Amino acid sequence: MLNAISSLKGFDIQAKDGSLGTVSDFLFDDSTWKVRWLVVDTGRWLTGRKVLIHPSAVGYADYGLRALTVALTKTQVEDSPNIAQ
């Protein structure tokens, strides 16, 4: 089944140890059109912060629950790159 990448916007991100936030955007390589990063709004967990998560960390997409699992912990995400707002 084909899905537009934009359909993942707003999906909850589930880490190994809890919820991280939601997908807010994607960063693409402008020459290959590959997704290089998912931009995740951490919401109340890390107030006002958006972090970058590499697509290789993404596990399963549950379209029914609108959630993505990632092979990361909250500590790893907290230490991940911050996107300039």
C-alpha cells in the first residue's frame, strides 16, 4: 500500500519508554528526495522544543492509532539535535 509521507504528520511518536511527542514535519535531501529527518514536536515533555529523528530509528507505523514506534529512549531523544525554530 502506498501512503503519502504527509499522512504521518500528527502521528504520536512512541519510544521504548513512553511517548515523545508528534511528527510535525520532514526534512528532505533536495537532490534525491529522500527523507533525511523527522521533525518531532516534543509538546509538554520538552516544552517548546522540536527534535530531529533519523528515519532509521523508525520501527512500525500504526495507521489505526496514528502512532510511530521508534527504537530510541526518551534520554536519547532529549540528547538528539534540536531544530532551530
